[in-house]
Amino acid sequence: MAKVKVAPVRQMVVVPYRPWRRWLVRIVGIVIIALAVYAAYLYGFQSGGSQYETLLNQRAELRQNLREAEQRQEALRLRVAQLERGSEVDRQANENARQTQLELSGRIAELEEEVALYQGIMSPSLDNEGLRIQEVTLEPTSSSDRYRYSLMLTQAGNNSQYLQGFVGVNIVGTQNGERVALPLKDVSEAVDDVDIRFRYRYFQDIKGDLVLPEGFIPDQIQVIAQAVGDRAARVEAAYSWLDLENGNNVGQ
């Protein structure tokens, strides 16, 4: 006998037929979705607006900070400029003061030498009266073979009468391996004679420039002064050329 297959029994629910309810559910779903989208938009707009406002505030604050920083920078730059100007003024003032001090010190030294000179002339020691070779100086120039010279003769003690006579100046050195003595007139245009005549009561300066011959190596300067007449006297002195050139020996 053949078996008959029996289909499974399915349970079914019988509901009332309401087609309008389906449309209502759909409309409600659409409204809910629209409200959700609007709410999301509104939240995003408000959130974005808040962030935008925050960014605007931050930008304004940064601009204010920038202006303040620029103002502080400008103030510092002005302060630095003032300090630099003040430093330059102080430096210039110090330099001027130093130069003035050097000039005054040099002038004081010159005055002290003059005072010593006049004291020596007016109140000499007993064994140093009459004709004196007060000093010989030598000053180099920009030319290696040209020098400025100065010879001062004085009359110490009784200056009531003129002292007169002559003085000879020789530049002693070597040339071509030989010892040579050059009269001052051979190297100086200011001197016309070997014997330089003098006549004075207190002192007399003999000044000028001298030019050394090529190949001549100076060693010393010899001075011989001869007074004639009632106060006849003879004075001789020799000075190291190197000392005179360095300013280390300007007197007897």
C-alpha cells in the first residue's frame, strides 16, 4: 500500500485587513527619519557654529597677542637703540676724556721741562754757570733717512750780558766700512757753515731737518760749543744716535 506524504501544518494568524495602517507606518517612519536628519543637521550646525565662534575668538586672541608681542619687540628695539647710543656716547666721552688727559699730561710734562730749564738758567749750581748745552733732540719723520733735530744752548747764572760764540755739530757713523764724521751743514739745508754762530742772553734754539746720505749708518752726535769774549768757555758733549732717536736721552 502506497504511503501518502502529509504536508506540515502551518499555524496562521488571522488579522483584520487594514491597508491604511501600512501607509501610516511608512509615513511615521519617514517623519522619524526626517526628524533625525534635521536633528543631526541642527546639531551639526550648532556644533559647527560654536566651533567657528571659538576659532574666531582664538584668532582674535592670537591677533591681540601678536600685536602685543610686536609692541614689546618694538619697545625692546628702541631700548636697545637707546642703550647703543648711550654706550657710544659714553665710549666717545671716555675717549675724549682720555685724549684730554693725555694732552694735559703731555702739556704738564712740557711745562715741567720748561720750569726745569728756566730754574737751571736762573739758579744754576756754582760749577754749572755760563755756557751750557741744554739738550739735543732727534725726531724721525715719515722718510727713513730724514730727521728733525733741535739743539738748545743756554747761559746759566748771570744773564746780564749776551753770550756769543759758535757751535759745531757732527754726525758720526760708518759709511762703506769707514768711520766718518759729517758736519751738520753737509746734511742740513738750514745750516750754511761748519761753525754755527750764536748770540743770546738766556737760550738759543738751533733747529732744522737733516737727511742722511745713502749707506751712512749714524752712531752718535757730537756737539762742541765755544763762547768767546769776557765769558769765554768751551763745552763738548756726545749723544748716542739710537738714544736720541728713541727719545731716551735729550739732555747732557
